[in-house]
Amino acid sequence: MIKRPGFPARLDLGPAQARPVRAKPVGTALSPGGIGLDSQAVRARMVQKLAAQGITDAQVLAAMGAIERHRFVDSALVNQAYEDTSLPIGLGQTISKPNVVARMIELLLGAKKEPSGKLGRVLEIGTGCGYQAAVLSVVATEVYSIERLRGLHEKARENLRAFRLANVHLLFGDGMVGYAKGAPYAGIIAAAGGEAIPQAWVDQLAVGGRIVAPTVMANGKQALVVLEKTPRELKQTVLEAVHFVPLKSGIA
Ligand code: SAH
């Protein structure tokens, strides 16, 4: 059940109330409580901004328009839910900026897709509040998402319950070892940055699949790394600098 009865009254719709947004519909809101229209316009503006920032994949834009990000943050932060900013989700962790979530999923979608046009099975390392897992559930057939902090694993379970996303599987454990039972994956996406991409992820990746992971470079700074598995090789591409929480081993 939704635990925030005060929410609709608290969401500041800002200028959208005075100035109707003339954006094209960005997809149907996946709304657990039937009150999704309250935030549709704000989300449409977020999607317009993402497009202006260079996100072009229609599946990604539709998924970002469909998932209600405000349901994944504390009620005190609801007004910032659609701003391009990372937000605290407890236990020292953060939900990534919408732009970073969209960018990484767009990169992931460069992998080999199913005949349906969707990505096949995806593994997410770092469930956090569950937001990215929900976005992934729109573009992939199955989502396995692992979190090493029990408190956040449970929070994500609670956040996602009302969405009833049958293709999202939340796991509590150390994502450094991947999740062999769901392998091979068409895509593996990490929401935390490690020193290197763990071999287990490479082993659990399907041929034609992609890993998108923030990784610490020789200069000590994180960059977004894309690893593609072809029948012959592993192709690594280092992209822009990013700032993710550290990938840690073990559970807590
Ligand atoms: N995708 C998340 C972002 C969460 S932040 C969201 O949408 O909210 C990254 C998360 O990675 C943190 O919750 C952190 O606890 C988790 N994490 C770090 N190392 C991990 C590991 N080895 N296995 C699983 N989760 C890990």
C-alpha cells in the first residue's frame, strides 16, 4: 500500500500549473495508486530536458516518463524528485540524477535485443531505492537487482511493491559476484563504482551483451565504462567522468 497519504498535496507542480506543458505524451504512467496524473506534467518536462541534454532513445525517454520518481524519495524531498540532481536515499547512498540513469540505460540498450525490441535479462548492481530497477523493467524482459545493504533492499521492496512489476526480482547480497542463476545477461548495469569490472560480471554476460559501469581510472577518478562482449573479443570504451558511491564487497 502507499504509505504517503499526504503526497498529492505536497508535490509542488511549480510553473506547470500556470503554464500547461504542450509536450507530446511521454507514455502511460506506471502508477500504483491511480494518482499518477498529479505528476505527469512535471515528468514530461523532465523528459523534455533529458531530450535537450542529448538522450535520443525513444524507449528510454518513454520509460523515464512512465516511472514516478517521486515515489522513491523521502517525502521531504518530493519537490526535488524531477530535478536533475542526485538525492539521498538513506544509509549514505544516493539515487542517481535522472540524466545519468537515462544515459546509462541508453548505453545498455546498445546491446543485442530480443525480437520484441526489448532488452533480455538485465542485472543491476546496487538496487538502492529501486528507482532504476523500475525504469529498467520497462525496457527489459527481466530485471535482477542486487543490493548489499539490507535496509535499502527492504526499502526498495517496499517502494516497488505497489507498482506490481512482475519482471523485477530484488536480491539481497554482494553484487560483486553477480547473480549466476539469472545468467547470461543481455545487460549488466552498476550503480556503484569499483576499481575494476569484476570478472564474474564478464562471465555472466551473454555474447552480444553490454556492461555499463562506473569504474575508477588510473588517475583515481571514476569514468563510465562500457564493455561489449562479441564472439571474438571484449571491447572496452571509456566515456565521461561520473561520481558514484563506491562499489563495496560483502553485505551489511
Ligand atoms: N540504482 C539505485 C542507486 C543506488 S546507489 C537507485 O535507483 O536508487 C548504489 C547502491 O549500490 C547503494 O545502495 C549501495 O549500497 C549499492 N552497492 C554498492 N556495492 C554493492 C555491491 N557489491 N553489491 C550490491 N550493491 C552494492
